[in-house]
Amino acid sequence: MDDLKQMIEQLKIQLNNISGNVSNNGDNEVRALREVSGRLEEINKSLNSITVLLVCILLLGTVVSGIHLYFFIKRYFKELKK
């Protein structure tokens, strides 16, 4: 009978250890997910900055091309009038 009680106590201890491990694993997973989430937010901020930079370059290129085209057409029509 004592052996049975000891086995039950050992099983209770093992069950508590397993539940503690599961809890620790859950905490570790939550911590890892928070780290990944933080990294993804940093990447998102970087991508937003790059997108803004590319839009500025595109707008600047469009303006410069428009000015160049304006003066090219103006010079072309001047030569046609001659």
C-alpha cells in the first residue's frame, strides 16, 4: 500500500513538473512571438521609409523630366519657325 502511495506521489510530482514545463514553454513562445513582432515592426518602419524615399525620387524624376521635355519642345518649335 505504501508503494502505491509513493507511486501516486511521484506521479503527482511528475504531473506538476510537466504542467510547469508546459507553462514555461508557453511563456517562451509568447516571448519569442513578441520579439518577432518587434522585429517585424522595425522592418515595416524601414520599408515605409524606403517607400517614402522612392516616391520622392520618382516625383523629382518626373519634375526634372517634365522641365527637360518643356525646354526640348520649346527649342524644337523655335527651330521649326526658322
